[in-house]
Amino acid sequence: MLKGLTIRELAAKIEANKELKRDYIVPTEKSTMLVQEDKTVVLEIPDHGTFPLLPLAHDQIGGKALIPAKYYDRMLREAPELLATNVNAWHRINPARRMVRTLGGDMRAFLSDRYQRIENEEIAEAALPVLADLPGVQIVSSEVTDRRMYIHFVVPTIQGEVRRGDVVQAGGVISNSEVGQGSVSVSGLLWRLVCLNGMKTMDTFRRHHVGRQVEDDSALWADDTKKADDKAVLLKVRDMVRNVVDETKFLANLQKMQGLTEGKITGDPARVIELLATKVGASEAEQGGILRSLIEGGDLSAWGLLNAVTAQGHEAKSYDRAVEFEAAGGMLLDLAPTEWREVLRGGRSLQAA
């Protein structure tokens, strides 16, 4: 796992972002994509100004206009005026009401007008007091990316050995997206001390950002309505943070991890890694990293393979990708014995995977 922010740095970033947020309800037929003299692509919103588009907002505009991503990206790179013409045409042919989320004057998201805004500061305010009450809790990593917020924590009083000296601890991951890139979630975390790798297990709680339709800008800031909608979600987050560190569940997962130490690689290791990479969605470069980690770890068991995958969290190009490798580790922990046997022998064919 990448180091990320300290909890104080996280709190400071969340607070700073809070002051920079502005949201608007925009009829697409009244907005206009423009290309400035320096080739910056902006969206003009009547009565509010022009907003440079961040990469995610481009992705969401292209997706909602049904413009293939490769073509959209090519127009953005090589012919931005053509892109603006395409987007403006489709926004008028298929008018819709969208929620535009901005941060510091940049457009960060282009969402449905039914998107329920559950803010990072709300999640933090609900979760952090509960974390403080957990015995010996440690925040091992946290971050706010342009897509999600993450808080990783462990409770060292709940721990066990997979093998002698190979200690894992119980914890959790609190996550939220303000820009349509996933639900509010509280997941289990298995934290391996020997290498500070994490495995994100199945979500204990997940709530999608779907709410009532917002008609106009004034309704965005109807605090009483918003607070009523958010309250149930925030109470559930608070309760799940308290309950995610469950010793019975931890011991069940510890038994699974211990079982993985018994499964040994019987096929060609390179072929095994190739098959494993297809299961966890690793790129060719990441596949090479998994193989290097397996060799350096010197553990040619299913447990060694799982840890070679989660080790890529240290090498990931982004915090979001690092968390995806944590989730891949949790998926492998729950992989059926028949699938593990196929992986360990390299499978009959990649198609069979």
C-alpha cells in the first residue's frame, strides 16, 4: 500500500476541499463546450461562468453522450474544436438535466440530477470519533484522490500468525466518492506486518449515491432535505465502522490464509503468473511486477502468490490502483479451491480461466 496521508493531513485536505466545492444543476442544451485560445476545453454554464474540465469529467461527458472513449480522447488530443461540436450537438439532440460538480473552479464531475451528494467531510465526521474508540486503533494509510477518499485502519489487538512470524492484523477500509466513482463503503482489511500489504475483503456496508431528483440550483442547497437524506447513510457508516473489526470473521479469514500456505505451485511459474494476472486484471507490466515479487518473496505457494499480487500496491502509479490490488488480494483469498488448483498448475489454457 502506498503511504498516502497522515490523518491530520487527510483532515486538512478534506477541510480545504470543502471550501472549494460548488455544484450546479445544468440543462445540457443550455451549456456549451468551448475551446479557449490555449486549447483548454471548458464548459460554459449560463450565469455561472466557464469551467476547465478535469479528466474524469471528460470521461463522464463522453460516456453520457455515447461517444466511444478512444474517439473522444483522439478528438480532445488532436481536434478539440471537433470534440466541442460533437458534444454540443448531442447535448441539444438529447437534452437532459445534469449535476455539475466543481472544485476550485475546475469541473470535476458530470453526473445525474439524482446523484446523492454524500461528502467526504460527512463521512469523516461520522467515522473518526468511532475509530478513536477502538482499542489501540492505528490509521495506517489514507488519501483523497480525484476519484475517492480512503481511510485504512487496523486494530492490533486482533491479530494472528499465518505462519510462525508472519503476523496479520484485523482492520477496515472506509471509502467514498464525491464524483460518481463508487459507493460509500466500509470493508474489512487484513494487514500483513511483514511487508505492510493489505487485503480488502468483502464490503460490510455499501450505499450507492442515488437520491431524489434535484430540480434546480436552489434545491442543491436545501440543507434540511439533504441532511434528512444523508442521516440514515451516515448512521449506518458509524455502526459499520464499529462492527467491521469482528474477531470471529478475522479468525475465519486467518484459517483461509493458513490453508493457502499448503497449496504449492506445480506448473511453470511464468505460466502461473500469466493465468493469475488474467484473474486479477493486471496489465503486462504489472504481471512482470507480480513475478518479481514472487521470486523475491521466495514463497512458491498460493499464499506467496496472493502476497505477490498485493505487493503491487507499493508499486502502483496511483493510490486508486493500489487499493484495487488490495481488493484483488481479497478476491483471491475467497477463490474456490478448484480455481486455486487450476492457477497453481498453470491451467490447461487461458481460455479455460
